[in-house]
Amino acid sequence: MDYSRYQCLKIEKADRVATVTLNRPDTGNRIEHRFHVELQDIWADLARDKEVNAILLTGSGRYFSVGGNVKGMQDRPGGDVFEEGEMLEPSGGRRIVQNILDCEQPIVCAINGDCIGLAATVALLCDITVASETARIADPHVKIGLVAGDGGAVIWPMLVGPNRAKEFLMRGNLINALDAERMGLVNYAVPQDQVLPRARALAQELADGAPWAIRWTKLAVNKAIKDQFNLIMDASYALEMCTFQTSDHREAVRAFVEKRKPRFTGR
């Protein structure tokens, strides 16, 4: 399988493990248009790669990912994030979640730093998560006047229960990794220098195991997540698209750029 077309992701293969690295450290691995498209495609490509029995996902630099480009939203008349004059397909966010859930190989995520917004959805949809004790996790869509529509409403309640998930998604606040581990949002919180070795060891253990037993165990468990995905995703994503058109969203973006607290009016 040729991965040379990927620019925002670095893909390396060794011992039946594919390591996928979010590779725009100069922007905090901010997810803009091309990054978004590559996050749709990579899971389908890896699923077809017969040399890959397990996948390790991580970020380069200080952050796992700071999430979307909020400043870029001020130049956008509506819809999703623009880059080079091109708008993302409305189905793009849905496709990322669906392709992760459909990928048969087990995915271990090494959350090496702060993990925000869509990046948190991607990380939490992985099968095993290992986070740095200094990392923070959040889905702060509401902070910029948007519905948490790109998958957060699917996976957070399944990991921590509906009421706790609603609190985090409606407040949009950061959670430190130690608290995330205690409540079951991530599997492990470990010192920074142990994140990648611990995650890599888990990925290698899975790669060395019985492939079909592991893949079909994942498939069986993911049936419940897919049921929630089919129940929630279309509505949450449509509602997010609606909030892109609100005055509150435009005000939140202006406030972010101007480094002030937004003044929401409910319009």
C-alpha cells in the first residue's frame, strides 16, 4: 500500500504495526481542510493493507492536536472550514467516524499532549487510549457557539455515561488525563516519556495476536457503538451545521480572535 499522497499524516510500518502520526507540529496539528480529508481516508487505506495487524495513532510535537482552525472560521460564510477556497463536504465528519469504526484492525492511541475537539473524538474512538499525565482533553464546540456534532455526542456518553458526558460537552472544559483515566474516558494516564513506549507495546501485542479473533472481538463490541452512531450522528452533525449560521457562533469566533469573552445573545 502506497501512503506517499498523505501530507498531514506520517505513516510508518514495522512488525505488522502501522504508526500514524498527526504531522503538522508547527500548527499544533490543527485540523484544516486537507488534514480533515486525510483523516477520512487513512482508515479505509489501512483496513485494506494486508501487512497491518494493528495501528498506533499519535501526534508530533507538543500537542496531539489543538482541533479545528477557529480563526479561519471568521472568513467563512457558512458550512465547514475553508482552505484554499474549498469547503468540506457536509458528510466529511460523519465519514471520519464511520471509517474509524469500520477499520478492522485494533487502533491504539498515544495521546502525547492536549487533544481538543474533533481530535478528541478521533482519539476516543480508538480501541485503547494511553494519555500523557500532562495532556488535557476537551470537546469545546460550545465555546464557539457550535453543537458538538462531529462524533463527541456518540462516543463520550458511551465512555463516561450520559450525564457526565453532557456536562463536559455542554461546558466544553478541559479535563486532565489523570481525571480522564479515573472516570474511564481513557484507558491509561502515564508519565510523558512512557506514553509512546506503552502504546507501542500494546499495539505490538495486538499485532502479534490471533488476527481474526482480535478483529472480530472488536467488531462485536463496536456493534453497540455503531448503533449509537446511526442513532445520533446525522442529527448532531445537522444541528452543528445549523449553529454555524447563528450570530452566537460569529460572535464567538470574533471573541476568540480578539482574545476576549464572547457575549452570547441566543441568536
